[in-house]
Amino acid sequence: MEEQVKVVVNHITPQTVEFFDPQDNSLGFVNEYTFGDVKVQIAENRLSGYYVKFEGRKLRIDHFGTLEDYPNGFFDTNFNHNMKLFSMIRKNKMQTTI
């Protein structure tokens, strides 16, 4: 008889970064979802000079709402989980076709 595997709910604290206006005033900390929202606002209004600080680095957001650089570890939890799922799905599909 095969042992049933149980799902464990892991408590993952959402990553946050500090968000700044063009005058270097902190507007508070944002998570991945609120960061997406402020990027849309920046793009809609063609704003510039906004940035976030991540691991001591200033990541500038251009007037299109995109970052000049996406360093490893920056809001990538969902991406990493999805990549793991896609990899597992692919592996499982390959195993079932053999």
C-alpha cells in the first residue's frame, strides 16, 4: 500500500522593497502586487524618476513602468514556482509517453 503524501501549507512572507519618488522621498514598502500597480500608474502618466531599493541597489523605473534591471531574487517567487511546475509537468508528460 502506497503512503499518501499530505500537502503542507508553507507560510511564505511576501518580499517587500522600499519605493521612492523622484525627490528621494520614501513612499513606503511595496510587495509584488502593489509594485505592479505603481508601475502601471507610472506608465499611464508617463512619470519618471521613481525607483525602488533592493539589496542596497537603486532600481530605476522608466516612464514605461519597466525596470532598467531585474536582479536575481527580485520579486521572483511566483516565477520560480511556475518554472518548477512547468518543469514537473514537462517531465511527467515525457514519462507518460515513454
